[in-house]
Amino acid sequence: MLRDPETYAGQRIELASADPTPAQMADAFTAALGRPVRHETYPPSAIGNDDMRAMWEFFNREGYQVDIPALHEAHPDIAWTPYAAWARSLVAG
């Protein structure tokens, strides 16, 4: 999109490479780190930052909705990164 902005001008395109559940995210980091990582939930009222609280309320209420297979099919030239690979890349530095 940055390389060919005219093609995408005026369009809204959601970007997502994967849609893991919180438990799958914890599993990916467990594998990447080689030690247990667990998913925990907290009530939004426990989040002190207003912006972070609003983000998590949105995720808990409606969430981020992307048709990932359709997105990937529409853009086959993009090297989409699976969540577990992304987690490994963070750990590897």
C-alpha cells in the first residue's frame, strides 16, 4: 500500500496476519521463551490507563474483526507472519 498508494486511495483495509486467542498467544510465548506463560484476565477497572482500558473494553466487547483468509487471498504478495513466528522473533531479538 505504501509502494502503490494510488491503488489503495480511499480504501479502508484491515491488516492482520493471525487471530490467536489469548490462550494461543500464551502458548506461542511459552514455546518461544521455553518457560510457562499463562493468560490471565482482569476487570477493566483494574487498568489504570484510560486509553489501555478503552482498548481492552473494545476487545472484550466486540473485538477486532478481520476476514484473515480473504485478506491474505487479496494480497498474496505479502509475506504474512504467523503469530508464533512473530513471538519467536521478539524473543530472538
